[in-house]
Amino acid sequence: MALIMIGERINGLFKDMAKAIQERNPQPIQELAIKQTRAGARFIDINTGPAVDDPEKVMPWLVEVVESVVDTPISIDTVKVKAIEAGLKAVKKKPALINSTTAERKHLEQILPLAKHYGAAVIGLAMNEKGVPKDATDRTAIAMEIVAAADEFGIPLTDLYIDPLTLPVGVAQEHAPEALETIRQVKILSDPAPKTVVGLSNISQKTLHRPLINRTFLIMAMTCGLDAAIVDVTDNDLVDAAITSSILLNKEVYSDSFLKVGRGQ
């Protein structure tokens, strides 16, 4: 299976999107949704960001704006439980993806029933109330707690994505190999195994060579069993590297037009 790319750019943290969301201007959002879909996004992540005080009202609007121009499934990205449910209610093109829950029991008890009720997949972060563990052993143990909770709440493991958590290499370099090892262990220890996912841009925050670091880490993670990544799908070099890696890892059949095929063209 080719890497599942989740487009990250419709997010109120970006200035252009913050302005569009605040002004309720659908055009820039729709243009970006179309661009990401054409680039090969399998999900479009939407996040109101800090630009609004009422994400519970804005999230359904964002869902409707995106779904009016593309058929690509939506990833609902917010820490506000009410905004997650409001977004899920608005989604018409199934399945949706919830981004995300930690392993804290109170969070699992809020998010997993929503995923079950609305038939949504869900991202589980390998962290709990104590924060992000430094080593892969502890991250994997937390990931297995999320796996067990998903089973308890009736979430198919094929609909669960485990995020080992990538931290900026500039300040937490020692975490990168631990995240990679967590991906390996998660794929080994559960049968069936959940999917694995990373928020790729985290690894390169505040570095001088962001595209190169993102691209290199993505390829390394794919060799460890990575299934999905939240990425800038408009970065052509990154997408080319991901598609080529799927070929070289024998997850997709080679053809001379593999770059077009990988983008669904």
C-alpha cells in the first residue's frame, strides 16, 4: 500500500488560512483543497487554529467548504471535543479521521466513542498525562494502551493510527531514532497491527533545511513501516520521494508512469 498522505495546510496557524477562516472566505480554502487533492492527498486535515473563538461553529463550516469542491475524506484536527463532534456531524464523505487523542483515559473515553458512533478512524498519540516519553520502549507501551482501548470501544485496528510523536530535531535530536523504533515495534507487537502516522513537519521546526529534513525522515520512517503522514502535499519533491519509496519497498507495482499513478492521475 502506498503512503497515505494527509494534507496539512488548511489550518488556522497559517496566515493565509487564518485570514480566510476569520473572514469566512471559502475561495482560498477551496483552492487549496483542490490543489492538495490533485497532489495526491488521501485525507485533507482541517484545523480552525487559534484564529477563531468558536471552533464548534466554524468546524462544520470548514467541512462544508472543503466537501463542496472535493471528494477527499476529511481529517478533523482539534483538541476541542465539541468541535470534533460538530465536524463529524457535518461530514458527508466517509470515512472521516479524528486528529487526535492521547492515551489519557479521560481523552480516550471522550474520543473513541465518537469514532465508533460516526464510523471515523482516529489518530492516537503515544503520550499520556506525563508527556512524551523519551525512549521507544515507553512510547510503544503507551501505544499498546491505545490499541487495547480501541479494541475495548469497538474500533477496528485498521481504523487506528498510532503517532510515535516527532519532536524538532534542532532541540530534541535524540528523539528521532526513538520515534522510528516505536514505529517498528508497533507494527510487530499487535496483530492485526494499527496503522502508523507522523506529523512530518514537526521534525524540522525552526531548522534551515526543512524540506530536506522532512524528506529524509519520511523515507527513513517508511522503511520502518510508516503507513501515513501529515504533510505538505504541495511539496513536489517530498511527494516524489514518498511515491518512489513505495515502489522501492515493493508496496506498489512499478510502471514508467509511477509518479502520476502515485498521485492518482
